[in-house]
Amino acid sequence: MSIAKNEDYSREKIDKQLENAGWECIDDTTKNTGYSTKYIIKNNHKPDYTLLIDGIPIAYVEAKKPSINASSTKSQLETYSKNTKKNKYSPDYKDFGVKYLYGANDSNIVFYDFTNKSPRSRELTKYHTKDDLLKMNDIDYEKAFEYLNNNPAKSINSKLWEHQAKCSDNIFEFFEKGQISTYANMTTGSGKTTMSKITAHRFLQAELGQKVLYIPNKKNLSTQAYKSYKNFSPDNSNTIMNDLYDIQNLIKNEKDYKQADIVITTGHKIYTMMNKDNINFSLKEFDLIIYDESHAYIFNNKKMGRLFTEFDSYNIGLTATPTQSTRKLFDFNEAYEYTYEDGVKDGHLVPFNAQRIETNITMNGLETDDGKIYNSDEIGRNIHNRETNRVIGNEIREHIEKEQNKNIENEHILIFACNDDHASRITEDLQRYVFSDKRDDFIHKATYESRYPQQSIDLFKDSNKKPNILVTVGMVKEGVDIPHLEHIVMMRPVKSPVAYNQMIGRGTRTFKNKKQFTIYDCVGIIDYYDEKGYGPFNTKNYESNIQGSNIQKSNTNIEPKIVQKEDEVILSETIFRLESGKELNKKQFKENYINVLNSIEKDIKWMEHSSKNIKELENKISSKILEQDNYLEKIFIKQAFDEYKEEMKYIDFIYKILYNLDLNKNKRINYAVTKLQEEYNIPTNDNLIRILKNDECIENLEKSDFQEYPLAHFGWSGVKKRTNNKPNEFIKKYNKLQLRYIIQQK
């Protein structure tokens, strides 16, 4: 027998939901806190449910039968509110007597808050508790947003990067407009966590809420974030967040969330707590939830998706790789976009180039002795060829040591393998065939199947410790900072462009003298995703899983075969990238650079006359070149041009390419010193002349140079004596004459 789904059917559901939120029916009782279905207001109106605290109405619920949309109740609820006498819970504006209103049927609840500048109407999965409503009632939204507008992020912490400060400010602009969800699209290494910390601080200081929940993607990142939050100084003083707030990481005691101001734990932990009988989260348990790595799949599946419906909170997503699903999750409210190219341009991140490595087998597959044929997609997944690992390893080592002229002992290399078995084979083959001259601790494997993977990762994160090479599958693809990393090897054709961009994002951070990082593409992944429109650091339009012949999953029922078939590198070429994302081979990159030099030739002529010395001229020209394209860094120019010798100054290389001049420091200085000898009548055998013409001579002379070796021997007084008491003029002419030499040579 079917049950008639009328309004009474909905009321049965609502009764139970209200009781679950702590509201008991007080009809026909002497109690004055609970819900009543008999409460009558002005003009004989009777809401379906009136929520009362000490006999004072604080909220109304209007019930509808299942076939009527819950949102259709708004006008009726407004009528009830306007016919309610003002009380201590009433909004301060207009003529509303009750500000918290719910429209509901059997399956949906729509909530309206008529407080000025409060969050817009929204769907809920349950009702607020009495404490929830009292907590919201205490929030002065107008005062909070006035504080935030008068105290922008940069005024609180002047050391914030401009994009961090602007993102934090924009988040609160969305909130002030009534939005409850927004996300920050900030590239890897651009300081998302720091932005979240200043935002959490401002949220609590403005009293928009009392409790913040920060959700990292992984357990180890939870500990990392906990330490980071505790030790952060919001205003660059000696006061840190730990002095201002009770900050708890729920790894040790999950009940610590009750007294904390800031809670840090994983989404999985919160989900587990939701399902425990002894823990009952209310809707307003957390006032602000910050979802780190919010692109991650856990927030899009049915279980973890409850995080977005369990709490009535403001929501902030942090991601370097937003997809369409991510954007939808946060109502398409992008607070700020800070791209990888922005980071490189601002000097917060380093540019990259790529080395495309193809072998006969990775391109054409192989045939085993028993006649079975494996195509190129199966290499590394369903079959391992040791010779392929050897030739790729040798090619990478040779590129680092010969092309980049680096000591392999000082470099760190991160290799992404297809699976644990593939990672084991790569580790073993590199140790045996490529780095046999190194100790065993030179290479580690870190996968979920490894014995102590986190220990290996922690060692790898230290630039002064071994291993120098870490082979992994996915453990290091996000949330792990390795600033000194300059080499990323892709031997895994990943299925997701999000994962791909997270992987290569490990190399973007700046570190000491680091100028670039290199991606070694051994599986054709860059070309593949470029063709799909999801090139490096670009996932915004990605919606569903990309399918393709190059990104198939291995058959887990088949144990990978290990063979040793002859293989050879058939292509190893450097891929140069422009700021636009366009990729060029070596010849194309050189042509592009020469075209840029020709386009700024008139500017160079002006710079020659306006510069004080060679160093200033070089800096001006270099800056002008980078204005044309931020990827025209000296380090990439040196890789592209054989003419750019190791000992050559950049200024001399520029004039060689532009004017075919053979310039060097000694020629310029000899010219300048000879002219000054004549002008100041200084003997050729004078020690000052001899030192200035020495191979270790100073090109850009300053007064302070006469206080240090080798010119300290003369001191300022000695220079004055030799220059007719005009040492400053001597220095100025010394520098200018070198510039004149360049102009004359043209």
C-alpha cells in the first residue's frame, strides 16, 4: 500500500530532522525552548513550525508536500517575518521580525538569512541547532566586512606577495556579496598556504566566525600544515599564530576540535568522525573551511562530497590545477588566478625547458623471443626492458653532465614510473648500468609499497643529503616542496592532466642559484597534452578523463615480463618554450631570439649612451629582452647557441649575434686604460695600470674597490695622486670608455 506523499508526509520528515538538531516539540507543554506548530503571530498567521528560545521566535519553517519545490516558500516566509513583532533576535534593517527562515519538503531544505550582508540563501541537509542560531545571531556582518575593508591583507603583512594579498582581499569581496564558496587558482609554488593563513587570521579577527577548518589532502601534509600555521606571524612581528589561537591537529586526539580556533586534519579524518556515534557535528561546527588541493578526486566522490553538505560554512578551495568540476564545486567563483607564467615573470618561480627522449622501443614497441608483440604503450607497464632503462638513464646523465655542465653529485632527479614494479626495475637498472660508480644510497625508490617511503622522501627534500635520485609513482606529485629539484623525468604516461601538472610542478620553486628546471619527456606526454589543450600548467577547461592510446592502464592481472632487448636513443632534442606556451626546437628558438634582438636594436643604442658602465648596459638589455618574452633567460640562450661559450659574458654574446663583433672584457679594459694613461700621463709600468690590465681586473670600477684587494694597495689617496686629485672623474671615465669601445667597434 503506497503512502500518500502530501504535506503531512513532509512534516513527518521535518519533525524527525528538527529533533535530530535538538529541537523538541513543545506544543501542550510548559517548555519555552523548542519548536511549536501552534504559534500564532500577527494577523492570525501561523507558521508551520516556529523555533523558539525562551519563548522568543528565532526561526520559522514552512513545509510543502514533496511535489512542491522548497524554494517556493520564500514569499510566504517573508510574510510571516513581517508580521512578527521585533525582538532581540530580529534583523536590524527593514521590517522583518524573524531573520532565520527555512522552506522545506520531504527531501530539501532551503535556508534564508535576512541579516544584512549575511551569506545568500542556500540548501542545507539538516537544521541548525539552537547553539548554531545563537552563534550566527552574534555575528555582526556589517562590522566584520567594515574591518576587512579597512584592513586589507597587505596592510597587515607587508611581506605578502601582491597576488597573495589580492587573493585574500578578493575572497572577502565574494563573501561580502553573499557568496559562501570561492576558490584560489594559484600555481604550484606561489604561496597558497601562506595566503590561506593570512585569510584565516583575518576571518577570525573580523569575527565572521569562531572556528576555521583547514583540510590538507594527505596525512603527512596535515602535520606539515599544522607546523606551518602554528609558526606563521600574521603581521611580521614576534607574535605567531600559536600565540593568538588554539590550533589543533586531530591526528592524536580527534576531540580536540571542540575547543580549537583552527583545526587542521584531512578530509578522510573528518569523514570518519562524521560516522561515529559519539561525535555529532552541527551545521555551524566550522565557520570557514579551507580545502587544500581542492581539485583532488576525494571532494568529487559521493562519500567525501559530504564535507560540502555537512557544514553550513564559508568555503575556500586552494588549487594549482582547477578542473571544470572544481570550479563548479565552488560556484565558479574564482577569487584570483595566478598562473605559472605570472610566477616566472614575477621571479617567484623558475622557467623550464624540456628534453624529448625517444628510443626505438618506446616508439615502436618490441617483440619477445616467444614471438609476442608489445606495443609502445605497454613498455613499463606490462613489460620491462632493462636496456631501455639503461639508454634513457645514460642519455639523461650525459645531458646533465655535458650539455648543462653540472656535477651529477650536486643534482637531484625525480623520476615518475608507471607502477611499483616499474619503479623497482628503474631503480635497479639505473644502479647497475648507469650509476654503478655511485653508492647504493644515490638512488631510492619511494612508493606506497616501499618499506620506508616517507624517510626516503624526507632525505630527498634535503639538498645536502642523499638520495640524489628518487623513483616514485605518485607519492611526490603534490604537496611536497623540493625547491632544489631541477630534473623531472616522466617515464609514466599519466592518465590525468591534473596529475601530470602536479608532477611537473615539483620543479617550479626557486632555490639559491637555480635558474630553471628540466622535464625529460620519455613517453611523449608533453606533445600529447598539448594536442588535447592541456599543456603544462593548464587544466582549467578539463572536465572528464582523457582517453588515448598513450595513457592506458596496465593489466593488473598480468605479471610484467622482464626482458633485455637491444635499444637505442633515436631522438634527444631540447624543447624550448616561450611565454605564450609555444614550443620550439633549438633552431626555431635561436631564430626567435635573433628576431627579438633585431626588434630592440634602437633601444640598445639608446641604452649604450644612457648607461654608466658595462654592467648597467648588460642589465638593461637583458631586462628588455625578457620584456619581450620571459623565457628568453640567459641559461636557455646558452643551451641553444654554441657560440655562447662558458667563459663569455652575456653582453659580449649579444653583440656577437647582433653585430658579429668579437668582444671581451680585456679588450674593453685595455682600450679604457690606454686612453686614461694618455689623459692623466700615468706611466705604463705604474702598478695601478698593471693591475687594471691584469686578467683579474675589475670591469665596473667603484670607489669601494680601492678598499679591497688588489686595489687596496693604492687606497683612495694613491688614486687621487695619480689622477690630479680627480679620482671620481677617473672612475667615471674608466667605465664610460669601455662603453665607447663597444660603440666604436660597431
